[in-house]
Amino acid sequence: MEHCLTDSNENDAEVKKAVIAASHRKILAVDHSKFDIVSFVSIAGFDDIDLVVTDARPNDEWCKFFAESKIELIY
């Protein structure tokens, strides 16, 4: 949560940053294994995300974080 969205590939991260900047609605599609994994290239903050779609319910801490951040969560 404190490191926001990260990627391990610098080139991919730059493309993702551009897509986020150009998007009207920002949807993060992520599988459950990626929560709490931090890579070295920052992509965006959670304040840039409108909706998170994932394959399994995140733990209570993440659910609370998304609710408090007004980020819609679908799993």
C-alpha cells in the first residue's frame, strides 16, 4: 500500500504510465498474488486508480484501504 503501483520492467512501466495518463477511467486488473509485491519502478499512486479487478478477495487490510480510498473493488 505504501509503495503504490510498481513494475519490474522499466520500459513496460513507462507504457503503463502513459496509458494511465491518457485514460478517463483507470482500472487495475491484478491477480491476488501481486498484492504486497513491490518492484523497483513506480507506475502510479492509488489516487490514480478508480477500480480494482482481481481474481480473489484481498485480505481485510486491502479491502479497508480500497474502501477508504474510494476505489471500487471487484473480485
